[in-house]
Amino acid sequence: MTTRSNILPPKQADTAGPALRPGITPLTGTSAVIKQIIALVIMLVPLAGIVMALQRVLEGRMSTTDVVLFCVFYFLQMAGITIGFHRYLAHKTFNTSSFFEGLLLICGSMAAQGPIMFWVTTHRRHHTYSDQPGDPHSPNLHGQGLLGRLRGIWYAHMPWMLARDVSGWNFFAPDILANRKLFFYHRTYGLWIVLGLVLPAAIGGTIGGTWDAAFSGFLFGGLARIFLANQAAWCVGSLCHMIGSKPFKTGDNSTNNWPVAILTFGEGLQNNHHAFPGSYRHGVKWWEPDLSGWLLAGMGKIGIVWNLRSPDKKTIEKMRVRNR
């Protein structure tokens, strides 16, 4: 297996600005404003939800059902993003059935991190220009010193979504654009966000028997879950390109950050991932925290997924030796 995914365009020279890089189109006028409004909604509405959820916690109004709903939908969202959007769609590290594919993409869409085409093109662009001009969320392009590092880590965490540019569909994801079945989940993205909010509300209301219980389920299993899960996910692009260990030399500043990896089911092992982007598992060692990799290995044994791709020991050791 090669150490670079064969679906990513080759890296370009470092001299061009982001908007001049192949596959990146500047946005102006109404298009730029619409993108920024959508990004602000994604950031601010779940923030309001977590504030209201915390108020209920402080008032002693959080129920066991609320906790369970939060945990279950956090798991579904994170699995959908890490296994479905990332390892399945963006890097094609395994194959699966149409049914399980749909389940993964619906759960990933519930995260409100953007529809499939946005998510995949942004991520492939990140790999193509990792920590270079053109990387949509690098924390390492915003000046030197402590102030530059703080400015960079903040930008890479959330404000990058307000940037006035767009990643080209034909350039970064022609394979998904040509697949009508996958594009269906892109077009119905909003429906799955609504489902991810209505379902915990319906479950909470059914169990609690009141409208207040339904609203509480909506908050904990919906908005608060989206807020906290996305904060963890966005740490992969910010913290994990600045703070952590670097067992492999990857040509960028990707790091392995265990606390982030635990919260994101293995995504925080960014240095491993950038060394072997075509691998279904981010944990090179069995004990590295990679819940999504462990789940995929287990599902591979019972036939839910197959053709799991990963580097062999010789390839891993060659990378280690070459970069000492």
C-alpha cells in the first residue's frame, strides 16, 4: 500500500496564496455572504443550545434520559463523521453495503458539519495543501511567536469557516460528484440535521411524557451534542496541527494528540493519519486510542465492512527508519 491516498491531487508549490491555488475559487457578493451566514448558524445555534442545557444542569433538571440521549447521539454523530465521511468517503479505506453506507452518511450529516460535497472537498484540500497556503484550517500560517500561534489556533478552530472561498467539487471530489447515490445524501443534508434534532426530542418526550422532557431531549441529544461533538472535531484541525507528538515526518505539522483522539474516536492521531491517509485505522499501535479503527476491525470480522486498507508492518517501519 502506498503512503499517500491516490484520490488526492498532488501538492503544489508554496508560493501562491490560497485563492490562487488549483481547486480553490474565491467567493464574492451574495455567495460569500450566504456561506458566512450558514457558518454562523452552525456555530451559534448549538452554542445557544449548550447554554440552555447547562442552565438545566445547574437547576437540577437534567434527567438520566438526557444523559443517555446525549451519549447515544454523540456516538452516532462521531461514528458517522469519522467512519462515514472521513475514512469511507474522503479516503476510501474500506467497502461496505449500500445499507450501511446510508446509515453512516445519515449519522454523519446529523453533525451539521456541512453536506458531503463540502466536507469531502474541504478535507481533501486540507491534505493537498496541509499547513501550506491553501489549507482551509491550518493554525500555522498566522504569524510567529505566541500571538501568532494563538491567532492561528483560534482561526483553525472555527473562523476558517467564514473564509470567502470554496473548494472545487470537480477538482477535489469528482468521484462523489459522479455518484448519484452518494449525491442523494448531499442533497438531503438538511433533512438529516432535522432528524438528528427531532429524534432525541421525540424519544425524550415519549419517555418523560411531557413537552418539557421533549425539549430537554432536543437540547441534550440535539443542540448540546452537536456543539460539544463539533468542538472536539474542530480540535483536530487546530490543536492537532500544533500540539502533540510526531512519530512520522509528514511534511506538515500534524501531531498525535491523545485527549483529542479519545474524544474524536481516533481522529486526533493526526500525524499517523497524515503519514498513512489511505489507512482505515489511525492507531498504528493497537493501544493507541482509535475507537473508529477498532470498530471497523470488528465489523470487518463479521462482514459489515470489507477490503479494509492499512499499511503493513514493513511499510510502517520503513517510514520510521527513513525519518529518524
